[in-house]
Amino acid sequence: MPFDGLFVAALAAELDQQLADARIQKIHQPDSRTLVLQCYKPGRTCRLLISTEPNYARAHLVETAPPNPPHPPAFCMLLRKHLEPARILKVSQVGLDRILHVTCEAMEASGRRVRLVLIAELTGRNSNVILVEEGSGRILDALHRTGGQEGARRDLLPGETYVPPPVPEKRDPRRTSPEEIGRLLGLQPAPQKLARAITDLFDGFGPFAAREVLLRAGVDPDAARGDLQPEDLQRVAAALARLAADAAEGRFAPVLVMDAAGEPQEFWAFPPAQVQGRLQPCASASEAAEAYYSRRLAVVSFQRRKQRLERLVGQAKERLERKAENLRQDLAMAERAEEYRLYGELLTAHLHLVQRGPEVTLPNYYEDNKPVTIPLDPSLTPAENAQRYFKRYAKARSAQSAVQAQLDATLAELAYLEQAAVHIEMADSEEALSDIEAELAAAGVVPPQSPVAAPPPSGRGKASAQDRNASRWAQEGAAGPIEARTSRGARVRIGRSNRQNDRLTLRIARPDDIWLHVKDLPGAHVILEVQGEPAEEDLREAAMLAAYFSKARHSSNVPVDWTRVRHVHKPKGARPGMVIYDHHQTIYVSPDEETVKALLAMSRR
């Protein structure tokens, strides 16, 4: 991802043009690493987003800002105090580094004008935002305070003097002639990779830009310095100088690199020669950055949310597994009730034979006087030991049914969470995850979601069928069931969550439709719509979908049960998605991803 010095140069030029003389109206801090400055110029409002996220540090204009927390953090309050409504004088870049200076003119409470600089250091894991006084360099505060300890690289604390981050000495290629560039490259050791040499020697040129220079010069991007002839080095120097001159004179042409599905995979300040995919020109560097990061961060956010739900469900499963094991141990103790009764009766019948000690062997008159060894408590009399066993017997008898009921409920809850875990793994959209999270929150497995206002109906009066259907699915999640078609054209619907499974099977499907589910494993409810008897090919393909959307996705020869929907019932009080069924048959299939993709694609034709 080339958010390098050259791309920051394109951003600096754009931001300076767009934001110079703009007033900072509002400052927000959506999260601990993101700031949004809303700026106004006559006839136009711009939003500048600055993020210090280690893997996605960036600064660019955005059309839509992230949602704000109800209470602004301390750094946001300090920026509001000093920069609302400051006037932006200029936006500049430090050399060709990934550091931007937003220089502002603000008014102190005393009425004195003061110049402040908001410094955005977009340098990966050490990224930061610091507000300093322009003249003295005194730090007012930093988004991420550092230092104050012996051996710290820098002190970024209020009252300290700002010191730029340490960087290796490099040449500014915009102020270096092609001849000098060639000479410096020629001085490198023969084994040195030329792309690495460019990165080490020249400011603003990261690995991506260095390889781009070599490709534009017609040189192997993996070539070592010793592999090149003098004329090769001249071409490399000329290509590097041209790229630097374009940056110096503002001749940027930002682009997105799109994949086959039309999603942005890369971006840069210039059309690159080293990537595969379709190039999409952008009107500005901000447009390219926003398109790329909005898509990439949506994927990251989805994965993080998915991992969070998987972790919470996993923790709940572990607790239930421990509880079930404890209940099994209690049940094993309870099942010894008859043994305790026997011990008590034998001790009572043979009190005259029992002496104090750790154990006693007595004849069992229930089994032809076969000897039985009974453990004793030496501190108790024989009669007290007998009474102790009768008390254990009574307690075990009363606990046995209760423990069994608790164990059954715990195992049912565990099966529900196993089913939920499969649906989380299968989730392919934010809507599906929202559905699952709402269900788990209602079950007390995860914290409740923040309430979201329902959208207004489409018009006055009675809701349309489309609105009613959307509202029904909204109760189970914004995303409806997964749709597929068999090769013969039969419609197949697959539940995305346990709540959706219930609605699909118990309320949407017709009694004569075919219900399918992987046998004895968590998985989705699958409905095959039929008229009369199901075709064998339709049944096998629907069974493959049921096996694929289950815990047996990566297995072979998977048993799948199928029956008519009329034979599927929900026990009273059962968790969402949990049903019982009868009159079923079993078919064995091996899930094939390509076949499943083809069946899903047929529903979109």
C-alpha cells in the first residue's frame, strides 16, 4: 500500500489548495486514533480526516465522517479550545516525508493572534498528531503522549519543545540532478539491490516507488547494482528524476487499481506499471485514498467484529463445557444413591459386628451374604456412620433429577452456541453479523447492541407488501436468507442465523417443501421449494448446500437429513434455530465449493 512520501506530496498540494483560508468550524474525535476537522470556505464545507491507525495512518478529505462518540475525549476538547474557529493558513509537507503541517492562525482569550501548527506524523506504528506553537515549538498536547522516561526517543508532552522524529539523512530527489543521482547509484556496492539503494538514498521513495522507477527505466526491479551497465544506471537516474520533477511541479495523476470484482486494491499518486488490474483515474488524491480506505477498513471492521463475536461465543462455550463436566460429576455422585442406601442398611443390620476404623467388611444379605467393604469415618460411631449414609442417600435421590435437568439444559445451550458459531463463521456481511449479534444479545451471550432507529415506511397509509416483507426480515436481521437455485431451477433458501432459521422453517416455508440439515452437527436450515416429489438432482444439490453451510463444510461424505417441513417442530422453550423432526431420510454428499458458488450464482441471473 504506497501511502509514501510521493502520495503525501500529492495530498499536501491538494489540501493546501482546498483548505488555505478555510475556517475550522468543528473538531471531532470518533475514536482514540482518528480526528476529523470540519472546515468552511465560502460556498464549500470540507472534512479533513487524520488517522494514526498503525496499519492505516493517513490524512485526506472525506465526504462522510465517521460517527462521533457522545462525549469528546480530552485531546479533542483541547483542539476545540485552541482551533475553533481558527483560520488555516497553509498545509505543507516536511521534505518528502510522511509528515504534514497544518498551520493555523488562532485567537487567544486575550485577543492576541497566535500561530499554531497541527502536525500529523503519518509514520506507521509511531504515527501521532501534535499541536505546537509555531514560534517557540512548545507542545500544547499530543494525541498519543510519549516520553517522560529515561531513554525515551522523544518527549511529546505538554510544555516540552517539539522535536521532529529521527529520520536517516537522505537526498531530496527534487533538488538532485540526474547526473548526481546516477553517480550516487553507481557508488553502491555491486551486490546491493538497486531498489533498496534508491530507498536508502532518496527521500520520499519507498519500496513501491523504487521498483516503479526501475520498471519505468526498463530494468529488472530485483536487479543488483552490479548487474547493470552505465547506460542502465543513466536510464534509472533519468526515470527517478522525472518522477521527482512531476512531484515538484504538482503533476500528479492519482489512480486506483481495481480488481476483477471492481474493488480497489491499491492506489498511488501516479499510474503504476507494476500492478495487475484495471487503473481508475481519480480527480484527487483524497478521492483515491477515501475509496481505498473506506473499502479496506470496512473489511477490517467486519473481520474484527466477526472475531469479537467468535471470541465471546467461544468463551461462553468454554464456561458451559466446564459447567457440564461439573454436572456430570455431580450426576455420577447422585447415581450412587442405591449404594449409599445399601451401606446404611448393612451397617444398621450388623451394628454389633462394626468396630471404629477406616472400613468394615460385612455380609450382603441381598446377594447371598457376599462380602461388601464399606468405608467408615473413624471419628463417628457405627450408628452415626449408618445415619451418614442414609443422609447421603436422601440427598443423592433428591439431587439426581435436578442435576439431570440442569445437565440437559446446559447441553441444549451448548448446542445452541455451536449453531451460532457456525453462523458467525458463515456470515458474509455486516447485516448478517448484526442479526447474529442481536440474537446473541437477546440470549445474554454478548452485550446488547446500541439501538438503531427503524427506517420510515415507504409512504402513508397501509404498508406495501415489499415494506411488510422487509420489516419481517428486519426483525431477524437486515439481510434475508441466502438464495440459490439448483441446476434444474428449483429455489433454495438458506438461513443466515438461528432466528432466521426459525422464521424460514416455521413461518415462510410451505408444509410440503423439503427441509434439510446436516446430521448431528451445527448448520443452517435449508429449504428446497418443490411441487410434489423432489427430483433426485435437486435434492442432492440442496443437500450439498446444507453440508456446505454447516460445521462439516470441509468434510466429505457428509450425512444430511431431509424431510417435509410439516414434520419439523420446535420444542416449547427451545432456543432459536433448535428444532426436532421425524419421517426423515439421509443422503450423503461431499461439499464442493465451486459447485456451491455456481448454485448461488444461478439465483442472481
